[in-house]
Amino acid sequence: MYSPIEVAVKALSRVVRRTTSLLRVLWHNATNFGYYAPLPLSTYIYGRILTLDAPTRVRMGKNGKIGDSVYFATGQNSSIEVGASVYINLGCVIVASERIEIGRSTSIAEYVTIRDQEHRVKRGHGTRDQGFVSAPITIGQAVWIGRGVYIGPGTKIGDGCVVAANSVVKGSFPPNVLIAGAPAVIKRKIG
């Protein structure tokens, strides 16, 4: 049983955390996201949001959560579309040269990288000045993406999938499957 002082301190702590998050949302809307699509006030931000340039073309659904040091980068004609109730954890990197869509209720663990572009590589040449290969990425609804996953250009992940930690994901995957490995493959059906 908590003492009345402990109850009051916990309540005050919740109010301070929510107020801090709301101030972060207002700050990021004023300095970056507001030019394209303001973050909903229901967004909870746990720390810094890093961006390449302002404005960053990110559209967040309601009740989203963004962890500390999440990095968003978009080009002039690209966008990142994030559904409602999506949680993007600590240290994630999301880079769009074309378009990245993340369905509602998706959970993204820490240090996940989602890039719709990657360097071209020709044998005998360095990667610099070879340009990029890019293709849109679609991640379905209620997907769980484990820690340290890389999702590359052209990937389509169906609703309800689970992506195991440290997987390297490229290609199309149907709904409700466990995806794992480097390169990632379907391990089994879920449900």
C-alpha cells in the first residue's frame, strides 16, 4: 500500500511526463513537422527526434509513441505515413526516398532501420557515385518488428506479421507469418 505522499508524487510525475511530451510535440510541430502534417497532440514523445531537413514529410496517426533518438529523413517528393497507435522505439532510423507506409497498431522495437533506398553496388567499384536503388515499403497493421531489424527497398509485410530480431528483410510476405533470418524467410504461419 502506498502512502498518500507516494500517491501524490506518482500522480505529479505522470502529469510532468505528459506535459513534457506535449511541449515536445508542440516544439516539433513548430520547427519541423507542422509544415507538412502536424503531429497529433495525442502523440507521446519520449526524447529527441532527429531529422535530416525541415520540413520532414511525416504523417503520424493518433496515439502514436516515438522513442528517444528516432531519426526521420525524407526527400522533397517522398513521405513517411504512420498509422494510429504505432510505437517507434529508441534509436530507429526511417529514411524515405519514395514512400514508407506503416500500418496502425504496429510496434517497432529499438534500433530498427527502415530504408526504401540503398546503394547500388558494382563489382570493382566503390559505392560512392553509383546512385541508389529505391522502391516503396509497405508494412501492414498490427505488425511486430523486433530489435535491430533492417527493412529494405520494395518490402511488403502483411498484417499481423512478426519479424524476429536482427532480421534482414527484403521482398513480399503474406499476413500472419513469422519472418526471421538474414536474409529473412517465412519460418511459420501465426495463429
